[in-house]
Amino acid sequence: MKPAASGLEAWLVQRIGAIYMLLFVPFIVWSLTARPVKSYVQWRAWISDPGMTVALALFFLALLSHMWVGLRDVLLDYAKPSFVTRASVTFLGFSLLLLGGWALKILFNAWL
């Protein structure tokens, strides 16, 4: 039998994601400042670079997982009664999955 979750996993997801996002945002600002993107063709070329695509996909993964942990915890703590909690957490999960799918679609359509 698996022991109850201690919360360490959620804490690590949020901290690791926050560190990645904290490092990634200045990198993007520097990247766009060093080589400004002035047209759609340049933007598409910049975004279709495999390294940038993977870095952006990881950014969105970190952002969405950070949102999941934080909002889920708020809903679990404050949404009452239990059916409202379950419905809210389920809606949140599906919404974040849709947002993640949309972000991946945008990123990987740049390759086509």
C-alpha cells in the first residue's frame, strides 16, 4: 500500500517550475533584444528552431504544472461542498490540458 502523499512532490513541481520560468524569462528578453523579430517570417524561423521549441514547450509545461498545483490546492482548501471541489478540480484539469495542447499545437505548427 502506498503511503499518503506528503506534499513534497507538489512543492518540488512548483519550485522547479518557478526556477525554470525565472531563468527562462530573462533569456527570452535577452534573445529578443539581441536579435529583434520584425516580421512573421523571422518569428516563425526563431520559433521553429528545435532548441527554442523545446525550451518554450518546457516553459509552458512548467507554467501549467505550477498553475495546477497552486490552483488545485486553493480549490481543495476552500471549495465546499465536496462535489463542488471535485467538479472544480476536474474542470481545472481539463482546462489546463486544453491550454497545454493549444500551446503545443502553436509551437509544433511552426515546424510545418
